Amino acid sequence: MNISEKVAIVGSGEAERNKRMGRRAIHLALEASQKAIKDSGFNKSQIDGVLTGYSSVDSELDFSSRLSQELGITPKFSSMLSVSGATGCALVEHAALAIASGYCETVLIAWADNRSSGAMRDDYVSKLSEVGSEQFEVPYGPLIPTHYALAAQRHMHEFGTTPEQLASVAVTFREHALKNPDAMMKKPITQEEVLQSKMISSPLRLLDCCIVSDFGGALLLTSKKRAKDAKKTPIYLLGMGEGHTHENIMNAENLMYSGAITSGRTAFEMAGVTHKDIDVVQLYDCFTITVLMELEDLGFCEKGESGFLAENGYLSLEGELPANTNGGMLSCANGGILHVTEAVTQLRMEGRERQVPNNPEIGLVHGNGGVLSSHVTLIMGRES
């Protein structure tokens, strides 16, 4: 189904966050949802669909129904979705399909988790060690960083990617976070500091890894017809796509080629735009290597070129392809849905100090789930 310009994001909201909030995931989702509804100018009675992500800490059997109950709405379409880190983008895609098909007219999506305040450090590390094949991977104790470190090692071997190039991603995104008053990380870092930070799983060091934090984000999507009633500039979905290649890394046919190739190609074809038309991107950045691999698989550069580009300012606010303008998961906060809310912020020209210059009109958001397993790409922009 081609949804290009049939569905718009009309409301966006993020829950307040700090290092140790002590709030449940449902409360973070509720706050973000209320902000998104208010931001849209719509009445909550107009919402006929609610889709939510999952919590890895709180056990909510039916998160979407609980959120609807707390909001005081009774949707005709409700579901909880999990595509790991790609969940935020997948929620947008599923909501768009429901609206474009005519089944719903206005859908609220939300994803929140209390990963920092809801779990002790040792408990969360234990969860990280449970990701993988229970027979062939988990018994040997690899953490999620270990799996991604394998991809980083291979990238270095095949293309000559250096630790300095990985570090440049972390440094650039920290520079963006320093311009974002809502970012968790407030201290500047240098390339040398990244290279001297604690080794987690070679070659990935502490500052190559995303932060663990509470988060909550929500968006309100509606039909093109109803979008004209929005309080702010509607941001239209131009294209979207998915690509899934495996669950466990041992089943990945080739670590250097991910489902982002398929999801990106599908999204670009649907949107009818080229890579040169993209003004700003928000890329899933669980680790620095992930960003480099996504740049390549999405087609912004050839294999092996991303490290050189990142090290030479390609991803900075003033660069050729500004990326993760809020600081991303490396420096702003965990939670892939915040990549989508940030894209909306940028395309509405509401980024203030971190606003991308030259009036960005088209943005791309990419979500990555599992270990380079599941990929969802969104392309969005103001009405043409």
C-alpha cells in the first residue's frame, strides 16, 4: 500500500526525564501522550486507534489498553507492538497503514520504559545476557554489546574502519546533545576521551555505547483530510519500509549487509525522492558502529566510506547530512521513538539552538531492532 502524503503526524510529545526518576513506564507513556494530544490541538475523543510499544521492565500484559484506560478513551483499534529497537518506527508504520486503509482516522502511538529507574544495574545486565539463541549463544555469556562488537570487528577487517572513526560519531552526537536542554548528557567529550573510556567489548568502549535511561514518546497521526485542522504544521509520511533478515546473530547470512538495504529501498521508492533530497536523518544509534552501517545500507554512501565521512563532519549540524540532532541514544536518551519525535521537531523548525539550518523539508528516520535484525525506515516531510 502506498501511503505517500495520505497520513500526517499532527502531534508530538516526550515525557520529562532525568537520571533516576522512579516512575513506571505507563506513567511516562501517559505524560508523553497527553503532550502529543495537546500539541495537535485535537480532542482525545477523536482518537479511534491506540498503538503502544512494550516495557522491558514493567509487566503490562496489555499496555495499549491500559494507556487508553488512563486517558479515558475507548478506541476501536488497539495493540501492543514489539520489534525491539525498531518499535518506534514500526508503530508509526502500523498506524499509517490503519489510517490509509480507512479503518481508523486518528491513531495515537506511544512507547515508554523505565529502564534506568525501574531496574537495578545488575538486573539489566542480566537481561542483556539473555538476548540470543538459548542453545548456541546464551550459554557462552555474550551481551548485546558483544554481538555488535562482532559486527564492528568485521567492518574494521573488511573496510579498514578505525576506532577513531567510531569515536567521531559519539563526539558529534554529544555536540548536538549540548545544544539540547532535554538531553541526559551535558558534558563535552573528545575523540581521545572516547578512545580512553572503559572497554566494554572490543572494539566498543563505554562511550561507543548508548546510555540506559527512562524515556517516553508519543505521536498523534491522522488522515490528510483531518490534518488540516492541526494546530501546528502537519508532517506527512512520504515513504516507509521494513526489512527483516534474522533474529539471532548466528543466523545472519552476512554481518555487513542488513535489512536496512530492503527497508530503505522500499521507503525511497514509495516516497519518490532521492538521497540528495534528504535534509536531516535520525539513525538508530545503540552503538557507534550501528550508525556507520546504517549510513551504508541505506545508500547514503558506499560500503567502507561511512567512517571517513563521519570523521570529517558529515553528520554534524552544519554537515552534508545532519544526524541525530537531539544527541540520539548515545547522548540524549534511550528509546527509538525519540528519533521520530526529533524528526518532527526539525521539520517543524522547532529545534532552536540545535535546529538544522537551511529550512529542512524532508527527513529520514531509521529504527534497528535486535542485533541488526529488524529494520524500519520512515521518510517524512512537510506537504509539497
